[in-house]
Amino acid sequence: MSEHRRKPQQPQGGGRAAARRGQSGSSSGRRAAPRGATGSPSDAYGSESSGPGGEERPYGGRAEARRAAQRSGGSRRRAADPGRGGRRAGTTGPSQGRAASDRKRIIDYPRAGRDGWRRWMPSWKLASGLCLGFFGSMIAVAGIGYAMVGVPNVADTATAQNNVYYWADGSEMVSTGGETNRQIINLSQIPKDMQYAVISQENKTFQTDKGIDPKGIARAVFNMARGGETQGGSTITQQYVKNAMLDDQSQTATRKFKELFVSIKVGASVPKDKIMEGYLNTAYYGRSAFGIQAAARAYFNKNAIDLDAGECAFLAGMLKGATYYDPAGATSIDPAATEEANKRRALRQMQDTLDKMVEYGHLDATERAKHTTLPKVENPRANRALSGQIGYLVDLANGYLVNNSEKTGVTERKLRSGGLSIKTTFDKKKIDALEKSVKKVQKANIDPKKRPKTDTHVQFGGASVDPATGAIVAIYGGEDATKHFTNNANETGAQVGSTFKPFVLAAAMKWGVRDPDLGPTQAQDERTVVSPKSLYSGKNKLKINQYDGSVWHDDKGKEWLQVNDGDQTHGDAPKYQIDLREAMQYSVNSAYVQLGMDVGLDKVKEAAVDAGVLENSLAGIDYPSFSLGVSDPSAIRMAGSYATFAASGKQRAPYSVQKVTDKDGTLFEHEATDKQAFSANVADNVTDVLKTVVEDGTGSNAQLTGREVAGKTGTTDGNKSAWFVGYTPQLSTAISMFRYPDDESIKNRTFLEMYGTGDQKSIHGASFPSEIWHDYMELALKGQPVKKFPVPEPIGEVINEEPSPTPTPTVTETEEESPSPTPTPTESEIVPSPSPSDTCGPFDWDCEETGGTGPGGADAGGTDGGVTTSPSPSDSGDDGGNNGNGNNNGGGQGGLFGGPDD
């Protein structure tokens, strides 16, 4: 046969491989296995497998061979002979484990056929599948959410609600403060400048965007995730949707997602003009004005269509938050929202809006140049329901709720959303009585037409507090809340004068005076509690000392010479000493200034704060005149602090809201709390001394029929304010009087002097304020039982007292033998003021006129400049002596609208 003839097929067991297998058959043979169980490639290609009877069964192909091997428990790898000890023998080896895990799984994780960390690394197929699944689910959720929400109907959702305020007896006072001031107008009635102003400031892509701002949403989500206040929608569409969804204003993720879906749907289905119209008609502009038409009326008393570009830019700024942009201020909501600060913010915001309108091509530069100052804004009191005292009462209640929102649960947003029932502490009869008493005195004495230079800009303020609870039962905020919108019962900046002296006496009886022989540290601990019988100098132009006897000097090295009212010296020569009771009775400045230095002005401050005066209303702590009332607490706080003495030392913070409810029940209810500011004996001794002031002192005009009264007069430097603060066991009341221009067009307004006001030489706490106090208290306490103050136990030690020398027989004989008078009467004669040699050097010509240089002079540190002469106990001018420095440091004109709310 030819050598090219095909060779016969080798038998399956032949060839080199067979030879090798044959040679190794007698050894341990790692790879040896029964021929039908190995699953080797040679078996798959036409070989025969041994059957049960030793017969070999051919297979049709590779796939069939593999399937047969798998069914028989084999694998492509040769399995070790169970009977042999090869390294692949056994049932727990890794190869066998992997073989077992090679079964088909829907999700191959942990990954089969991998060892170590690779077993836990997902494959790219698995990662891709998970991402696709997540995004698919999100799209499905978004689609469902989008399908479920509808475009809100503003007319249905923006339901108007008021807050209802009640008197203390439960009768209705007024219904106001909710979303009632709204008037829907068409877009054609809204100036283009107004539309472009909000677009330029709020959402410059409004005409082209899809209703949402992804970046703004991301910021809101991030802020919400870290626990901050949830931000509002950043586009006009989102803000419009938020305004329309008034049935759910909660700051939650669910509500924000709902707002998002609605905004997308509104952006896709509602024309831009309709969105703009709806937004401008539902937005809140402050002053209870919802919608552009109500805002135009509230701020400019005109229709929206008549607004110019500057007024439109101004109102666009109000959308940022009227509390901080309304030029009238909003100190009842936040003490930082003063008139001056708000004007600065509003002007800056308005100018920024106008600049952006020019930048984006919405306003001509020539027109923009016409609007560089704030437009003239109307008085905010457009609601006649808030006229008279009602507006002041509502503001006071609102301020209390918002400023204490962590306790009351009432935020500014919740307040203006409406639906609240607010029960106040105000007593209608007492409110009417206080207003009637003020108007009676005002009508009888103040005549601006007759005396325009002295009787213009005269203002009164007042507040009445229940000592048993701290409830503010009455206030007088001014002539009319729709005409004069600064609440004179609250912070005004008027200094309180000598009504501050009881805090000095309380400090002296609580902590005592320091030992002049001890160092500063030891003297703070070792003190002598003072009795009201203690003696102090009543000398006019008294040189004030430190507690250790050294002369006090200011930071410029100047001494302090304290002046008394009317330049009057009290007490007998040579030391002119009087006790603290008499010094309070006639309001002797020199005695209480030196007492304050002996106690320590830090302790005087602490006593005032303990009594209830707010610390940020205190001023001049570094000067001796601090004890004379250069500070400017409100009438409410002065009435509240004197109520602490009336309550035997228990201090209860003044409050104006008893209870708040809404449709779901009670939101807030006041819980009475108090602290023992002074021991009962200290407080009762202060009361006992203040009784003397009313019974036979500067406050005699305040005597009530058949009732015990304790109180104190006060007048300030330059005769710029006058006070009377007094109390009975049931009621504490403070009355203030000052001159301050209401006209906002007057620049650098300041307190004006009251010399000649009411056709009187000067105004003191003993005059009009005490008269008002008397008339009001007679009406307010009518029908109430007469109560007496507690009788105090003696307190403290009598200091500065020297025993009187016993006359010798020789002196007696000399007096009897001498027919002529001795010079003693001349030496003991009380003079109106000391001669220059008493306090000044022989060549110091200015000393007599000024009482010394620096803050302690007669004009700068005395009372009213010495305009009164030797007052009698019944008709004397008051004390007043204030440091002129106090106006700069503590609240003269600079703090008129500042300070916290009561």
C-alpha cells in the first residue's frame, strides 16, 4: 500500500499517553482514575465509557460528554481516586468547594471561583445592574409622584385666617394679624418694573427655566440634612407653589419633595405670565399685606399700577423678610430690627435690585439714576382696628410670643399664618383707666399751639404689673398706635433718673458696704450690712470718694463733685449728715452716690438685674452717677422691678400672654415661676423707706385714699425725662414723660429739654408723672380690698454715726454767763451751696459754676442744672441728677428703638 495511505485509527488506549498511563499504573498515581469518571478530553472524543457491566458506551460529542460527566459528579479536572492518598483526595478541598459553588445563581455574590478579597469584589456586571436598578427605581418613584400631584388652586388653598386676641377676662379684643389683607389683581395691573424687579433679584432665568433650580434644591437638601432651617424654593415657580400650598407649610422632606413635583408640573403646564401673576398676588410683603396690591396700599397708599421703578425695587426687597427691611422697624419682633438698621438694609437691597435690573436689560440707566434714596413710606398702621392702645397691645403680645418661641412654640411664620387664639394678660378696664388719666393731664397742661417751643413732641408712657404673677395688666404706648407707632411702654431710651436709687439701697442692705481698712479682695468678702438709719453727707457738690476714702478720679484724672437738685445742701453743719431714709425722701443725690461707691457699682448693677431690670438697658457702670439712673429701662421693666419689692423680694418676669390655642388644641400656657431676688426683710425695708417718699417727700402727689403707697420720683439731666414709679401690695405702675420728635424727617433726633413745658419752670417726677400715677391707681384699685405692706424687722448697722459729745460744766457756765449769742448758729447755718473755698482752689474760677471738671460737674453730673431753688418737701423739684455722659453711654437718643421686648 502506498505510504500515503491513511494510517489506521489508533485504539483509545494506545499511544504515548497510554504508555505513560500504563507505566504509572502501579504507582500511587495522582491522576489515575477510572476511565469513565475522569471527564478527560480523550474520553470525550469517541472514547467509550465503562458501564456497569464493563461495557463502554460511546457519546455523540463534546457537550454530551461534559453533561454526562457533570451528571456523574465529575468535572473537567481529574478527580483524585478516593482510595488513594493523593493531595486532591477528600471532600473538603478548595477545588471541590468551588465545584459545588459553580451552580447557576441569579446574583453571583459572593463571587464563585474567587478566593480572598476577590471573592467580595462585585463584578462590573453586578455594579452596573445595581446602578441601573437604582436609577430606574428613582425614575419610577418620580413618575408616580409627578402623576399623583396636581397644580394647586390658589383661590382654594390661600384661605384667609385671622389671629383672635382676647382680654384677660376672656372677652374678644381684636381679630387681626392673619392673611386677610389680600386683593387679587391681573398681571396687566402690575407694572412691568415690578415683574422685572423680582425676576432680577429672585430668579433671573425665570423666563427660560423649567420651574426648578437643581443647585438650589441641593443647597436646601444639604441644609436640611445638617439640621439647619429648611430653605425655601429658589425659583419664582417654587416660591409661588409654596405660597399656594398653605395647607402644609411644614419644613419636612416630604413637603419639600411634594413642592418639587408640583413645581415641575406647574413649570411644564402653566404659562409664565400666570405663574408671575400668582406669585405677586400671594407673596407676603410685611405689614399684614399679602399680594402686591395690598403691599402698595400698605407702604405707599396707592394702587399697584401706579408704582414707579424705585418703589417696585423697594417692594421686591420686602420679599426677603419685612421684619428686617421695613423702614418703620420691627423691634417688637426682634430688637435688632430697629428703624435705622432696617432703613440701611432696605436701601442697600433696593439699590442692588435696581443695579441688577439695569445689568439684565430690564431698566434704562437714566431711569435708574432717579432712584438713589428710599421712597417715602406711609405709617404702617393702616388697620383701624389697631388704633388707640390696641395696636400697642397686639405688638407687645406678638413680641412676647416670637421672642420666646422656644417656649411658646409660636414663630413669626406661624403667627402670620393666622388661626391662633391668643389670651393676653391685659385688663380692659385698667387700659382704659390709664389712657384716661394720661389724656386728662395732657389736656389740662400741654398746649402745643399756645407754647410751641416747649409743649411740642411731649410724650407719655406707662405700664402696670401685678406683683403676684408678673402679668402686665395695662400699658400706655402713646397717643394712637396708628399715628405714633413706637410703644412708649417698651424701650424708648428715656433715662429713669432717681427711680434707680432703691436698687442702691437694696444692694446696701443685701450685701453691705466694704470695710475701708481692707484691701479690695478682702473687702469684697467682709462687709457691713447697712441700716436705713445710716448717715451720709447731704452736701451739695460733694467730693465723691472710693470706698477706702481716696478721692475718685475718672480716666482723665478729674474728680467728681456731686450736685443735688436745686444746688441744695441737706443736713446740719459741719458734716451735713442725713440718714438714708431722709436722703430717699428728698432724693438727695450726694448721699446715694457715695453709698453706691461704698457698696460697689457692680453690686448695684446686680441688685437692679435681680429685681428685674434687663442688663442691656444699664449704662454708665464705670461712673458714680450710675446710682442716679443714667440707664434707660422700659416702663414695663421698671414696674416689674418695683413689683419685686412689693412681693417681698420675689421676682417674676413680666409677661403679656396667658395662653395660645389653635384648631388642634393648646400650643402654650404660661406657667408662673419666680425667684427670691432679695430676702423678704431686705425688700420690705426698701418698701418701708419708699413709703416715706410718698407720705412726706417728693412723691406726696401720689398718695391714695386709704391705701399705703411706696414709690419714687425721678428726673434726669437737662430735664429731659421725668418718672414716677410706685406700688401698692396689689399693683406696681411706672409712668414716664419726655419730649422726643415723632417726625422721621428730622435728622439726628434727640430728647428735648422740658423747661417751661406745661407752663412749669421745669418738669419733675413729682409733677405730671405722679399726678397721672395717682389718677390711674385710684381708678384701677377701685373696689379692690385695702391691703397693707408687711412690717419689716430692723436690718443692718448704723454706719458713719458718731456719738454726740457731752457738754462740760465749763461750757454750760460760759453759755449761761454770756449775754450775747455765740458764733455757733452762724457756723451751723445751712447755705444753698458751699463757697468756692469749700471745694475749689482760690484761683479756680470755673469751679463754682461747674462744680468741678469732668463728668461730675453741675451741668454734666448734677440734676437739672440748678434751675430750682430750695424745694420744700411738698413742691420741690426732684433729684434727677444724671451724668451727662449717660446719654452717650446708656441710651439717650442712640437707643430709642433698641433693646429687647417685654
